Amino acid sequence: MSNIAYFPAMPPREDNRPGKRERTKTANRQAILDAARQVFGELGYDGATVRDIIRLTGLASGTFYNYYKSKEEVFDALADDGARRFRPLLRVEFEKATDFASFLRGAMRAYFEFLAAEHETWRVNRPAGETHPQVRATPEVTAVFGEVREAFERVLEREHAPPVDLDYLTAACIAVAREVGDKMLERRPMDTQGATAFAVGLILGGLPALPRP
Amino acid sequence: MSNIAYFPAMPPREDNRPGKRERTKTANRQAILDAARQVFGELGYDGATVRDIIRLTGLASGTFYNYYKSKEEVFDALADDGARRFRPLLRVEFEKATDFASFLRGAMRAYFEFLAAEHETWRVNRPAGETHPQVRATPEVTAVFGEVREAFERVLEREHAPPVDLDYLTAACIAVAREVGDKMLERRPMDTQGATAFAVGLILGGLPALPRP
DNA sequence: CTCAAATCCTGACGGGGCGTCACTGACGCC
DNA sequence: GGCGTCAGTGACGCCCCGTCAGGATTTGAG
């Protein structure tokens, strides 16, 4: 990390990169997030300590609190990060979809593949018997849920499907995705296609049998 | 709590109640659980502190640790308690059921009604925006899950239904029940029948559409 | 009834994580 | 080059954690 001078004098910046203040700020924020990801991965949410994260960054404790108010807030930031990366994938599936069935299939497949990819970097070394940390309803996560709901609404309306309880339907779909996804992660080989087929089959089959409000 | 003597001398115990040691032990255990229920209800799992629980019981801090090793363990004990009370209800539904459909309907209804009843005593005053504490996979909770799985297996076999991925199916049903249940708790009036109809409809409809492994 | 052993309640204590704040040095701007 | 601002620093006080030696109470035997 040494700041060796590669030039006799500090070379002038001809690009319009942000100044050093701004750069260390984003670097610190990133360092904290990286450290947090690793610490949560190794110790779990409950076992992790703000001090553990701080130690791993090499920063002073006070610096941490310039960026996040608490362990909870860093964790939420990580969840937000995931949601922010998943959102565009979901959007693409919505654009591609021609009807509810194709949207659901695409979205589920996208989610399971996203989950499998995240799993590699995220849940490195979970203590045995520990449950997954609960993903909180952060703004970005809430936004994804809302987007699912809205996509359902539009696509069902577009094909003149009979009305359903959208809140329940969204909740149920997300619940199935989460839980089947969790089970999928425990199986070897990891079968995203199988999980997709199951979840999509269940919901598509169930949809016509739903009570009409 | 005064031990006023209602008799000139300590009356002989003619029943075969357990001795005083045993009685205070169960009383303490109960006091801790009651206090924990209240504290978790008011502060949430993360916000709660072992000291908060101890304070509310009036016991010494060391006494708490004679009964439970940590905050996590008391919480799990509460979850176990709920599972232990729900288990017999589930069993009754299994006995009554004639086929998968009737079992699912009965079990779902039982769960939603149980949830609504628990809600009164349990989640008194949740801070806004706080998610529910994650119910951990305690022994008793795991047992309930296993029992659901086994009931599914038996009842599907009995009616010669084509094979399905039982793990996924169980996970999906529990997920739907949990999430739809949560949504139900937020609605006024609390409509257990509507929730049951929705969850049952979704799963019963989806069952024939599941992929066959 | 008496007494010793078993039981478990008690609360003070060392250890450590938490969040703060006065200080300082580096950066950006003129 | 000089100055105001802003983020980094780490020691500090606070509180919670889990333990343990000492003491109070119950039990069962004589």
C-alpha cells in the first residue's frame, strides 16, 4: 500500500477523476463492505462483531462509524448491493416476457442462477447448523419486491387473467423462490434447472386454482 | 410473593408434589421464558439483551445462566415451546385427513389460526420496520418440519400419487404458509379463512403440474 | 429435631465490544 | 504558499457478557 512516487513530482491529473478525498472515501467504503462480507461469511451475522470488520480493514474504529452506524447497517448495505445487482436482471426478464408464464420462468431461472453465483463468494464457511442471516427489508430489497409485484400486475392484466390477491401471490412466489433456493444450495450438483422447473410448475399450476377475491 | 404461613406450622404435604427445589426451578425457568417473551416482543431479538431479561425476572444474573447459556438459547426455547404446542394440532389433522387435499387444508387452517392466536400474546409491540426474528431450526421446529414431510409422504403414497421432490415440496409449503401467514397478520380484519383458501389453492393446483423426478 | 451434604442463588469482577470526541494531518482551494 | 475544512485516529467511558467463590436454603439421614 506504499505511496511510492512514480514521478519526480506528483503528475498532474488530466482526466477528471474525482480528487483524492473522494477516492479514499469510496475505497474505504468498499474496504468495509469487503471485510464485512468476509467476516459475516466466516462468523455468521450473530457471531460477527463491528470490531472484527474494523480489524480486517486496518482502519481506525472511528473511521468505520463515519460510514456506517452499526453492524446492522453494513449488513443491510450488503443486502442492498445484492438487490441492486439483481434488479437489472429482473428487468431484462420482464422486457423479454410475452406472458405470465414466460416471465415467471425467466425470473425464477435468473434468481436461482444469481443465487448460485453469489453463493460462491458470499457464504464461504458457515458454522454448521447456523441458519442463514435474515435478509432485512432494506430499501433496495423492498424495491425488488415491489418490482416483482408490479411486473405480475402488468403481465396478468395484459393477458386478461382473472383477478387475484396480488400481495399474497407476490409473497408466496418470493417465499417459494427463497426456500427452494436455499434447499438447492445444499444439493450437489447444484441444479438450478431442477429448482426452476419445480418452482415454476408449482406456481403456474396453482395460479388457476387460486380463490378469486 | 410472601410466604405467609396459613397454618400454625408448616402443613405436611400429603400430595406428591415435587419438593421445593424442583418447584422453584420450574418457576424460575418459566419466569425467564415469560420475561424473554416480553422483552423480545418489545425490543426485538437484536435489540434485546440478556440483562434486560434478567432485570425483568428480578433474579441474579448468575441464575439466568443456570438455565440458559445465552440469549440465543432462550429464544430457541421459546420457538421450541411454540412448536411443541403446535405439533399435536398437526397430528390431529393428519389423523382426520382422508387424502392430501384434506390434510393440507386442515394443516394450513390449523397453522393460520395458531399463528393468529400466538400473535396476540407474542408480538405485542414491534418497532416499526423491524422484520420478524428468524425462527431458528431448533430441535422441536425441525421435528415439526420432519413431521410435515412424513405426513406428505404417507398421504401421497396412500393415494398412489405420482412421485414428487418431497424436500422441495415440504420447503415450498412451509415457505408459503410462513409468508402468507405474515401478510395475513398485517391485515385487518385478520382473515384466516382467506389465507387458508389462498395457500391451499396454490399448492393443490400446483401439485399436478410439478416435474416428475 | 439436628446436622451435614447437596443444591443453586447471588452479585461482584475481569474481559471485551460499543460508540464518541478532541485532536491532528492531509487535501483542496485561492 | 497559506489557510480552512474534512476525514482519520485511537484512547476513553459505558455497558453487557459470562464466571465463580461464597453464602443461603433445602433435603434426607440419623
